[in-house]
Amino acid sequence: MNKYLTLFFRIVVGAIFLWASFDKIIDPAKFARDISNYHIVPLGLENTIALILPWLEFFIGTGLIIGVMVDGSIIISSVLLITFNIMIAQAMARGFNIDCGCGLKEGQLVGFEKLIENFIFILFSYFVYVRKEKFLEFFPKTELSDK
Amino acid sequence: MNFNSPKYQVYALITISVIISLALNVIRSNPISMIAQDLKKIDSIDELANSNEPSGIVEIDIEIAKDLYEKGTLFIDARAEEYFNDGHIPGAICSDEFDELIDKIYSFDNLEKAFVVYCSDDDCGSSEELSYQLYDQGFESIYLFKGGWKQWIENDLPAKYY
């Protein structure tokens, strides 16, 4: 795939995660309540997730945009996006009409629109992961190994 | 540590996120606990009768909600106006605009008293979210009725339909 297109995908995914992290970092208590509404996290761990996840999103978003630890960031972003879709799908299946807690748009509810949006970003992440050459990546500097 | 390996990059990113997030939570002005705590709950009408206005957000069940309704307590519907117009608890107020809702609450007679917030059912989440928003606005006595509209009509309690 064209290196410029791959760079575009990388920056889009990075920007999405970086943007999504801001509100959650500022107000982890609200994010914890959003997680709680999914009724899937046990043992009151929504608070722990609400503290750590936004910073993980912040670092992978930053990494993807500036070209630092792109492989690690894109693996984590893919796992997160797949996890988000599983959580949204189970909420839809159980009839929950809840705020998705995604951090992108105020009051965005779980639904097919969000599932498709995440699926597109999963595809973008895949194309970044299987890229054939490094372009505007600053750390680590070595060539890509076979994946 | 070999950062050429994606595996170690993943470890590094997770580790730095954990350290930064926990460290900043300790020093922030409003830290949250690592483990979520359940809301305070009033379990019986006797307990309600023996208590003053709730301090903070207190969860109530259908029996308490019914008792408060009969005493003329203000009810706030946290659902969208579209659903509110399809049917709601008589006397309840609702608005899609938060500022407008605040104005409505301020215009209510029993402003100094606690009010009840509800949404569609136990799974909707918007009543809890609105309760916290109102609490942040300075309303310190809030009853959260999680059973909501669904449980209300299942118990054949008064309802208003437009």
C-alpha cells in the first residue's frame, strides 16, 4: 500500500485516540460511570479502567501521530477497537440505550453507526500494521521485520 | 529491553500509562478510588422517615419513590423530551437542554428540598449521569430512582400521557 495512504491511516487513528482521551482524562469519574452503564465490568473495576485507559489512548494516539512505537501503538489500538465493538454489540443485544462513552461526540449512543465507525478504524489499523516500509517514523529506527 | 519488538512496545506503552495515570490520580484535586463504590441506598420507608434530606446522591427503590411522589416531591425525568412526551410521572419536569432544566428546577416551589431523578429503567444510565451533573451544579440532595419509568408503570402508578 502507498506509504502516504498508510501515513494518512496512521494519523487518523492516532488523532481519534488522542482526541477521545482528553475528556476522559479530565473527568475519569464520568468515564467510569459510562463504563459502568455497560454492566459488564466486575468487582468495581470500572474506576481502574477509567483511570488507565484514557492515558493509554493518549500515548498510543501520540505515538501514531509522531511516529514513535507505531507497531505497539497500532496493536493496542486494534485490540481496543475490537473490545469496544464487543462491548457495544453486547449492550445493543441487551437493549441498552446508553451513551457509548467514546469521548468523541457528546452524548453519542451505542448503535450500528458506532460499530461501523470502529470497524473502519480497525481496517485502518490493519493497513498500518501490515505496511511494507517505515515512513516518518522516528523510534525505533530499524527496518520492519516480517510479521 | 528491545524496542524493535512490538511486544516490548506494547509492554512499555501499558506500563507508562499505568504509572502516569495512577500518579496523576494521587495528585489531582478530585481523585477517584481504584475500586468503584456503590451509591448509598435507602431500603425502607421507615429509614426514609428517620432520615433528613439526603446528603449527596442516594439510591431509592419503587416503594420509596411512590412515597416521595405522594408527599409531592419533585421528579425529574432524565430521558429525552421525545420519550417524556410519550408518557411520564405526573408533575415531573424534563428538558433536553441542561440549562433550561436547571431553570425549571429553580422555578419549582420546593427548591430547597431533595428531588427524585429517574430515566427509563435500571439500564439507561442517564438518571445517574444527570444526578451527578446536578450535584456538580450545587444540588446536594438527590434521590436516584433507578427502576425508572418502566418499573413505575409496571406497578400501575399514576402516569401522564400527552
